[in-house]
Amino acid sequence: MNPAPAIVAEHVSYAYGARSVLRDVGLSVVRGSMLALAGPNGSGKSTLLALLAGTRRLQQGTVAVEGKPIAEYERRALARLVAVVPQDTVVTFPYTVAEMVLMGRAPHRPPLGLEGARDVAIAEQVMAETGILEFARRRITELSGGERQRVVVARALAQEPAILLLDEPTTHLDIRHAIEILELVATVNRTRGVTVVAVLHDLTSAAMYFDRIAFLRDGAIVADGPPRTTITAEVIERVFDTAVRVDLDADGVPAIRPRRRNGRSQV
């Protein structure tokens, strides 16, 4: 028996005024899987993620979450199922790390209700899992970029979501902190069965951690499948208009090297 889909998008199109950014997109994400969305800047990745999250209203097509049209969900009910890690999180008020993470418990509390013992326990648990428990009393404004991103992920996990959506979660991080975030997401997927959809630019990292990659170009999905079948020189050139060489490393992960215009690969 095939696993049921966590998310199904059908015939999704979206435009900003006269500019079309998504064109008749269809996508099904199996429960417990990890899907990376990749493609050039402006290809519609972040818009598609926002439509899957319900943070943008559909213009054409449908999105269903756990078998129910997303438009039929009350906001708090949807937030108990779907958590979002946005591309940029701007925090101007000096909340403590613990206060930030506890914000993730809001969908589980009565409106205007204070957090209870279970909320605190879950917040402490996810802070421990994400390696930020030692920062619980520190101000979010005092943390490094990598530490702050872990707080944002911990806040999302405090929602106890079935689905985690991440928009370029490693873009502003150095390689160490980027790997830490991806390792964390992969662990959550493996141990909790959380379905993960992430917009990523680093294709090698996507191949290492995600079992499926969907490439978008000009608002349409042009390749979709396991990394070994989608991360190829032909697909990369078609999607990005860039000549590359793709080799499998010792672990069987596709490794991408750009080609210079004189035909030699860059080292």
C-alpha cells in the first residue's frame, strides 16, 4: 500500500499583477518524505511554498493538506499541522530564546491563554534537540546567525507539526551551520516522521539530505524525482542555462562542478 500524501497541489497558477510566477503546477508530497524545491531566482519556488503553507491565498488550482482543502482550515488548526521556517526572520524586540520558542505553542493554547506545564516541557525538549537549551535565557539579538536560525527551527518544531516547510533555511549560513541545520531537519524527519518541503539553492546538500528534488523554471516543474535522476548535467543546463559536470562521489551523491566557457571545469 502506498503512503498517503501529506500535501497535494493541482493546477496551481499564480501571478503578481501581470507577471505570472507559477503555471499549472501539480505536486504530491508523500507523508514522511523530504522534498527539495530548486531552480533559478524568480522561478516560483518561494511562492509555491507559501501557497502550500496557506500564507498566500490561492488564485487558481487547489492545495490539500492531509486530504482537506487548505482553504477549509481554520488558521489555528492549520498551524497545528504545518510549521513554516521563513527565508528571513526579523526580530526587533529582544525576546529571550525560551520566549521565542514558546511562541510556537500558540496554536495549542486558548486565545490569549498563557503557556502551561506541557508547553514549557515541549519547548525545553525542542531546545535540547536543537542544541540551544543553554541559550534559553539569552536574548535572540545576542545570538549568531546560525544560533538564531536554530531558534527559528525550534519554534517551528514546538508547534508539533506533521509538516515542516522551510524557505532557504541555510542561505545566510556558513557551511558548518548550514550542515547543522540540514542534519537537524533530517533527524526530525527520521525520528518523528515529519514531512519536509524545503526551498534550497545548494544542490549538493539537497542531494545529500533529500530523497526527492523538484526543479522549477519559469513557474513550471521541469524535473521531479530522486537526486540521481534529476541532478544531471542535462537537467542543470536546462534549468539554469549553465554548463556543469556532475559526478557521483564515494557515497553515491551527485557532485556538481561548473564548467568554464573554455570548456574546462572550475576547481
